[in-house]
Amino acid sequence: MKTFSLKKNDINKKWLLIDAKNAVLGRLAVISANILRGKNKPEYTPNQDCGDNLIIINSDFIQLKGKKADNKIYYRHTGFPGGIKETTPNKMKDKNKSDQIIKLAIKRMIPSGPLGKQQLSNCKIYRDANHKHEAQNPEIIDIASLNKKNII
């Protein structure tokens, strides 16, 4: 039996929409990363960008369980000596960067490299319910119906 490998011409991408209102960050990120990589499809091929395009709305209403909103720390480095910077999810929400919280969580669940960057670029995150992709007729995914723990 031959091993199936998806060709670039055989890939057809759909547009999917997820409402992040009251969603738990980690669970939303796992679902999103699997959709972006294409692992939810039977024809998944690891070396192809066979995932779907994803729209996430209402990122301002994302929830973190426990004390993660205060205790979780994101580090980055400016590139200069002594240039390490840190921030927390609460500080990011105060600076209206709640979309970056979700993007960082998804980014760390996708492999680093050119293919991972391409897959991450298929994710569009918006802070409120308005998005500019109505023309693509996105299919709505209800993450609350997948598991009761996905929504607080």
C-alpha cells in the first residue's frame, strides 16, 4: 500500500470563524493551531500548508483560568545588552493587545520555520465582533459545543 501525500494542487482551503467570547485561552489555541496546520482533515500532510484560513473575533473577552492573568509572564528581548522586557496578559489587555495574547499562544503550538510562519499568517484575529472577511462566507465553529470546558 502506498503512503498518501497531498499535492499542492489538491489543497482546498475553507474559511472558518471562531468567537472567542469567554473562551479559555489554551483550549482556543489548541483548536486554532490544529485548524491552521490541517490536522483536523483526513488528508493531513505535515510538509504542506493544508490547513484552513481562520478568523477569531472578540479577542478582548478571552479568559485565563486560575491566576495566569497576573502570574503568566511573556518575555522578549530588544537585541541590546540588558534589553529583556516582560509583560503579563493583564498589561497586554490594558494596552489593547488582546489579539497578541491569542497569537502568541497559537504561535507556540505551531512548529517554527517557514511553513509554520506561513500557517500562522492564515489566522486573522480581531478585538471585537467586526471583521472584514464577510465576502469569504466563513463557516462558524462553536467551540462551546466541542467540550464544556472550552468556555467559562
